[in-house]
Amino acid sequence: MNVVVYHIASGQAFFSGAGLVMAALIMKRRSKWVTRLRLLGLFLGLCLVTVSATPFPLPVCAGLFALTVATVIVTWKPVPQPRSIRVLTWGTLAFWGGMAAWEVPYHLVPRAPWWQSGTTLYVIGDSVSAGMESPGEVTWPKRLASRGVAVRDFSRMGATARSAIAQASQIDGPGVVLIEIGGNDLLGPGSGASSQAFEADLDRMLAASVGEGRTLVMLELPLPPFANGYGEVQRRLARRYGAVLIPKRLFLRILLTDDATVDGIHLSDNGQDMFAAMVSRVLGIPD
């Protein structure tokens, strides 16, 4: 596993970056080496936070960065600081701590009694779930079905949030709706649609998925640097429709595991097993 890619795309780089920034804010300028260390920590910390693509609203991120730089500037001289400057420093630290506390729940695996005997699992997805139509390929939904799980698999190769609206319209009863979509909107052939267009399509798809007795569970997208908007859309719409988000680190860990994919994205036989096991663990499907 490429630990650097995992650290960044999983969003965990936000926490290490925030830690470096907070340490730099606390450090006192007592020598040239401390000054250099402080600047290095601040620079690396802000870089890590930026490339982590943590989906905070842009005005919030811009305000936090500006406040941090301002705090460093006004505390630069190694002289006793007036009370107002100390308040600014601790206020900035509290801001960073609050942002980290807000982000933590998105990295925790949700636990809820979603699964009961006879529950139907509806799958809305792209080729990660539908497979590549290779001879003898047994996708993860088929593997769950072979264990006696009632699976209705509507996933399609090349699916996007827009085309998945048709998948969602086929759901005709209660159950758990697992949504694995968005990779083609973000990275697939012909991708490049704005996060605003993605939001409009995902909104319609989720609206078509909701229904009495249904639980929506959506895989959060692992994000490349500067793709914050897509993650922000997923989180905002998940709150609107009551969908449970599966932390992106679970999906990403499979993609980065040796022999789990055939091309870095599409699952190999081993990857299909891992994905089925991950879904079973999150949903509480018994072995």
C-alpha cells in the first residue's frame, strides 16, 4: 500500500497538517533554529491540509488560513505579548481544534442495527460494483448473494450520478440502498463536470432512492487534492436525505492493497472478496 497516497486521499493528512500548524502556533521564537522549525511546521501543515481535500466550505478554509498567517505575523517578535495577542493565538488554536473535532466523525465507521433477516440490499453503482464483464468474474454483490443475502444489483459500467437516477428508479421496496457512485463524475472518461453539476445529479438520484423503510448508505469518495467540492456535495446531500456515509478510508484501503485491483480502480478477485467483506462488516451482515 502506498502510505503517502493513502494518508492524503483518505483525508487523514488534515489531522497531521492541523497538528503541525497548532504546534507551530504554540512554539516560541527563541533562536534561529526554532524560527526555522516553526516556519517549516507551518508550511508543511498548511500544505497537508490543502492537499487532503477535506470538504470544508471554501470561505471557512480561507478564513482559517488567513487567521493562522495573521497570528504568526503578530506573534513573530520574541517579546512579552499583550493579552489581546494571547487571546488571538488561543482563539486560532481553538478554531483548528474545532475543525478537527468536526472532521473526526467522518472517519469513524458508523455502527447501527441496519441489517435484519430478510433485508434486501439494493446496489446503485458503477463498474466497481458491476465489474468489467470479464469471463468468470464474480462481483462483490454476487458474492453476497451466494451467501444468501437478498441482493438487487442495479450497478452499471460507466455509471455516473446522472445515469444512476435510472438505477434508483428501479428500487421497489424497503431495504438498505448502498450507493457507490461518483468516481466517473470525478475521474472517468469525459469527466470534469463541475461539483455543481455533480450536486444536481446526485440530488436527483438520492431523491429517487428514498422511500418508506429504506436506509441509504453512501460510500464517500476518496478525493484527489483540490477536489474538495465533490466531498462537500456528498456530505451536504447525505445530511439532507439522511444517508449514512461510509468513510472513504475503507474504500481507499481496498484500492491501494496489492492485488486488490486490476488497474488501480477496478477490483480483482481478491478485491471483490475484500469489498464484500467490508460491506458485510459495515452493514452488520452475518457471515
